Amino acid sequence: MTHSSAADTTREENLNPVTPSNQWVLASNNKGKLAEFKRLFAAADLDVTIIPQGQLDIEDAIEDGLSFVENAIIKARHASRASGLPAIADDSGLCVPVLGNAPGIYSARYAGEHGNDAKNNAKLIAELQPIRDTQPSTPIKGMFVCVLAMVRHADDPLPIIAQGLWQGEILAAPYGDGGFGYDPLFWLPELQATAASLSAADKNSVSHRGQAIRQLLTQLPL
Ligand code: IMP
């Protein structure tokens, strides 16, 4: 004899295809990211309204994964569960190979205070100084990483994943007024610019986030 509990019913509902929604939650409260997403989604001309999770009073998720992809999925599920809508999350950061890929998934809180860009940049400069002192003419490589996860519903067993990598060099002092986060330290030798001295449109055309969104769009419709 089989028993059907409320938990089984919920599990079955969660595995069933959901009705496509033309509203998606964007699982981020980071102003810099939100500004870039707005432009990128506008350019994509999707028949979807993107709602930042802050507009729905959804708090940030606890990011306790060990990789960008784990944290992106955690954030997307959290926003989808809280809203009942499909959700898309970005987990991103700066990886510096000579620092064992730090700050990595801890980029937003590298200096201990979430989202304090000035302190994070100062810490990165300080951590790299001894390495620069020993090899003054060798550029220090770094890469921005962006992993996007999209879930159709909170327990979606098949999240859509896209990843963008952007290679550059880390400067010893900030340059440029635009962007956010580590942009003023991220030098692009081929453009003779930092990510902070590019226009918003130019940054999106080459950045880790721009690459990841364009890759995600190739995987739609859901
Ligand atoms: P998350 O919100 O946990 O994904 O953390 C992202 C952090 O990575 C930001 O707070 C920035 O410090 C850094 N970051 C990610 N993308 C960028 C970018 O495009 N420019 C500069 N810093 C970035």
C-alpha cells in the first residue's frame, strides 16, 4: 500500500514543469551589478520583466558554498523560494592566481566588511605588494569570474548555468572613476584601460558578466 503525504505532494509539484512566468527575480542587492544587468537585459530584448530581489524585500541568502557555482545556485534558489518566481543569480568575483585565486568567492567581503570596495581594494594592493617587490617588472595576472544560475522554481533539479571569465592585470594603484568593486585595479593591457575607465557599454561588451549573460541567453527559452 502506498501513502501520499503532504511532503510527497510538494516534492511532486516541485518536479513538475512550472507554468512559464514572464517575471524573474534577480537575486542580488549589489547596485553595481544591478546597473550592469539592467543594460544587459535591455539589450537582450527578452519578453521578461526582471525584478531585483530588494524590491520584493528579499534579504540576501547565506552564501556558504565553496565555489562560485554553488553560491550562485544557493542565491537563485533562495530568491525563487521567497518569491515563488523563477530566479537568476550572479556569483562573481576576482581571482588572483598568485594569491591562490583569492579573493575569489570572498571578493565582496575580502577585508572583512561586506561590500566595502575601498577597504577590499586596499587589502588587495597590500597583499600583492611583497610579490611586486620581488618581481617589479612582472605584471600580476587576475581574472574576473561571473557564474550565473537560473532556476525555474526553488527546487529545480536542472538549473541553467553560464560562466564568463575576463583576464587582466592587477594594478598597484587605482585608476578610473566608473564601475564598482575591483574595477579601478583591473588593467586591460590590450585596451590600455581599467574596467573603471571603460564606459558601461564597453565594459559589458567584454566583461565576465557580459559574457555570462550572452551565454545564458543561448540556453533560453526555458
Ligand atoms: P557577490 O555579490 O557575492 O557575487 O560578490 C561580488 C563581488 O565581487 C563584488 O562585491 C565585487 O567586489 C567583486 N566583483 C564582481 N564583479 C565585479 C565587477 O564587474 N567589477 C568589480 N568587482 C566585481
